[in-house]
Amino acid sequence: GNSQRKNRWRGTAGNFNSGEKSSQRTLKRIGLISAAAIILSIVLCIVLLGGGGYKGMVKKVVAAIEEQDVNALMDLSSDLYYGRKDDYEECEYFYNREVENLTEHFEEEVGRRYTLKYEIDSVRSATKKEKDAMLEGLSYEGYDEKAIKAVKEIKIVSVILTAKNGRRSEDQEVTMTVAKEKGGWKLLAIETVRSGIWW
């Protein structure tokens, strides 16, 4: 009974660890497992830190708008807004206003319980002249010079947000300006392309 089970187990363990073929197989398995773990780690880092480039940034911004989560928008924002308390508060106020306006507009058109979908309508990189003008303006306004110099690229992304509630739907164009900084893509601004309803 019990002694046979113990011996069988010991024999299996002994066979597994003895002989050259077994140790080579074990080393191969360890190598494959290690390689798989390294690849998985790299993919996770790209997904979590890189966020899928500017498209990943847009997806996160849309999710934050849908959840009306201004704190999430601030977490996604450029390092420029973290230099001075006034800059941070101004940015937070602006995002809060934009999210409130979008939410009110969608609720008026389709009702309270809507889902938000999005489509990237167009993307363009800011020209060197546009980028320099934007960064010069920020410098003139007193934003953190180190954060300004960290901006490597700026993209202007036109996004069509669609609020859906049953059969009712409403589209709204939003322009997101995103900057590539040392930590990946960050949000510089959200601007709602206002319709006549908003004036």
C-alpha cells in the first residue's frame, strides 16, 4: 500500500534527476520557461508603460471622459502641468469643464446611460514650426523649461466620440493634442469642436 506508493514516487524522482538526457531536457525546459518569462515581461512593459503609443493614449483619454474621471486625465497629462501648482489647477479646471460639457451634451441628446465609442478621424504630426511655436508659448507662460525640452514630438489627433443609448446616438468631434515625452505619450490638451448647441 503506502510503501509502494512512496517507492514509486522516489523512483520517478530518481529517474528524472539521473542521466544526461534528463538533465539536458530539464535545462531546455528551464531555458524555454525563462525565455517565455522574459518575452512576457517585455510585452507587459510595452503595454503598461508604452500604453500602445498615441493610440493607447487616446483610448485611455476616452475611457476617462466616459467615466468622468478628471484625476485619470491629470495622470495622463504632460509633465508640463506638474511644475507649478497654478498650472496643475488650471489644467484640472479646463479638463473638468470639457468633461462636464461633453457629458451634458451627450445626456441631453441620448439620455443618461450611454456608452462611449470612439474613432480616430485623423492624425497629423505638428510641423517643426508649430511645435516650436507651441513650446515657445509655454516657455513664455513660465512652464517648466526641463519639461518643455523633454517634448520630442507633438501629434494633433481628431477623434469622433459617439455616445450610444439604445437606438439613439450622438457624435461629437474632439481634438486631442498629445506629446511624446520621456515617459511615453502624454496629453497636452483636449478641445471640443463646438457645435451650435454649445453657444
